[in-house]
Amino acid sequence: MTRIILTRHGQTLWNIEGRVQGSLDSPLTEKGILQARSLAIRLRGEEIKHIYSSDSLRAINTAEEIRRELGLGKLSSSPALREFSFGEWEGCVWQELRETYPDIFKQWDSEPHLVTTPGGENMTLVQKRAWNFLQQIVQIHKGETVCLVTHGLTLKLLVTKALGFEVHEWAKTPWQHNTALNILEVEGEKWIPCILGDCQHLDGME
């Protein structure tokens, strides 16, 4: 049986500031680093053999904390695991964008899967690129346990697909907070959820 562990990077500066990150980057905060270390400790007994990350630094730095704690070999990164690209919105404050683009956000709040951000992506494109990469990982590492570090929206779309939901049903799966843990077992075409969106390792962390 192949086991896939999916998680999100730790808290970043722009998470705190309410800015759109997407394909741009901002550094992990001190709390974000501690979140990553706490997750790494939680993963000690999972027998992870390989670790992959988005090529964004916030994901790489989170994955490095896990890699070091578990004594794994080289970390591999891929642009396929990047966050949803928000194009022209990246670096802007979410609340200010809501005031500037009320019509787009009206649709985003009700049917986000139909929105292509200005100069950016849409949910279908993001899910397709990330899912295709994940399928390759499953084939390459059959019978092993693999950890992948990605981003909030990309991660949620991967979990949505793994559970058999369509893109427009994405709200049926849990939101993925920083370093949320998802563990799924893969048997052929069947994905069996064991843990979804869990943050127990952050209990007591302010």
C-alpha cells in the first residue's frame, strides 16, 4: 500500500498581513518555523521515505524542517505543487482587492471554481497540474510513504480530488490551515482518507 502525506507550509509574514501570496513568496514567521518543527516531530513514526515540496521558499523551508527531523535524503521540489497563481493580485491585500473588484469577488464567494484571476489561474488548472504530479509520485513510490508540502488552496484541491469530489464541490473538504496534516492510503485507483486537515500538533501553540 502507498501512503501519501500532504501538508501546507507554516505561517508566513503575508499570511499575517492578509496579502495574496500565490506564486510570489514571503518568509516563514518564527511561529511558522515552530509549526513546521512541531509537524516534523509528529511525523517521526510515519516511516516517510521521500519528501517533495513546491518550489516556493515557504514550502521548501517547511519541508526542510521535516527532512532534517526525519533524517531523510535530498528534498525534491516541483513547480507543479505551487499555489494557485493569482496573477495581478499577488502582493496585494485581500480586503483592498475585495473593494476594487466587487463583481469578481461576488462570484469568488459563491462559485470560485468559475473564476480565473486577472493574469492568473483557475481552480481546474491548479488541480490538474498538482494532481498529475501526485499521480506520478504514486507510481514512482509504490508501496512507500511519501510526504508532499504544498499550499492552502492547492492542497485543498488535491484533497477534494482524492476524495472523489468535483472541483465545484471543493467546499465539502476541510480548509487546510498552516501545516495541516492529511494522510491517505492509495490502493489502485482508490484513495482512502486516514487523517484530513488535522492540526493537533499545534495544540497549545499561540
